[in-house]
Amino acid sequence: RNNAVIIDIRSHENFKRGHIVDAVSAPLPDWVEASKKLDKYKKKPVIVVCNTGMDAQKTASVLAKQGYNAFALSGGMRAWSSAELPLVKE
């Protein structure tokens, strides 16, 4: 609602299988590179997404310590898909 940025930390393969509209792919193994491209989102709310929500919570906590307004998507992509919310597939 508040022009939040969706950061998907799943693998590129999982991202391609289905992700939230306008999500930014930033897989955890590539986090050093990804964190550089995330700097431009520091002034916006950031919602971190993973498969189950567990990794997203940890990552959102790290981002919050770095000055981001970061949150984790509760339940991750499994919950999103179960709720039959829209996905983009590549």
C-alpha cells in the first residue's frame, strides 16, 4: 500500500516459477551483490519474501539493523500461493 518494495530472496529458479508482481530477485547466496542494488530502496518500506517466511524474518532483521524499514511476509510464498494471490511466472 505504501509503495513497498518486495525483495524475493529465493533462488532464481524458484523466482522464475512464480513471484509476486514487481518483486526484486535477490537470492541469499548472492546477498553481497544484491545488497548493493537494494540501497536505492532504503527510504521505502521493504517486504522480504522466501518460501516459508523463516529466512525472510532473519533477512528483514538484518536489513532493519542497516536502516531499512523492513518486514517479512508471514508464511512466505507458500502462504501467498495457498491464498491464491497473483503470481508472475517467467
